[in-house]
Amino acid sequence: MTDSGLQTYAPLLLHLLIAFGLAGALTALSVLVGWRRPNRAKQQAYECGMEPTGDAREPFSVKFYLVAMVFILFDVEAIFLYPWAYIFRSLRWYGFVEMMIYIAVLLVGYLYLWKKGALDWNK
């Protein structure tokens, strides 16, 4: 007995409809019931609890983007290490060698960032 495409995805569609409906209902309820007391302080841009200073169009340091790339590199490493560790015994030596190659490629990326000074916070 095979299910049609609609029957297979019906629970997912129902879940999405309920989620969107609930989000819309809560947003509408907050707009209808919530208090609106605008003032000058509430209309200002929020910057981590500090008084906003300067222009919003200031250029960011390249250091910001390097840190973001390092963060992504850590995430990608973790994503591939967990499933590998789960099935490590069934992969035997082949899986071990493949993962060592993967870690070596990541290590080359880390060494490159280290040489470029992306990990040095004192600059």
C-alpha cells in the first residue's frame, strides 16, 4: 500500500499551517492588546545597552569577517565529526584515514588564518 504525495506530506503541511497560524495570531493579538506609548528614547536605535554614537555607515574591520569565517570553520568541523564518531567502528581504517585527511585540510585553514593574524586579538 503506497501513499500518495499529499498523504505523505500532510503532517508536515499541517504542522506548518499551525505554526504560521499561531505566529500570526500571537502577533495580531500583541498589536491589538499591547500598549503603545512611543517616546524619543524608544524610537532610537538599540546598540547593546549603550548610547548610539557615530554614523551607522561606518566600515567594519576585516577582522570581523575573518572571525566569522573561523566560526563557520568550527561549525563545519563539528557537523562532520559527530556522524563520523557515531559510525567510526563500522568504517574501520578507511574511515579513519579519510577523517585524518579532512582534519589535515582544516588544519591547513587554521594555519593560514594564524599566519594572517586572524587569531591575534591584540592588533
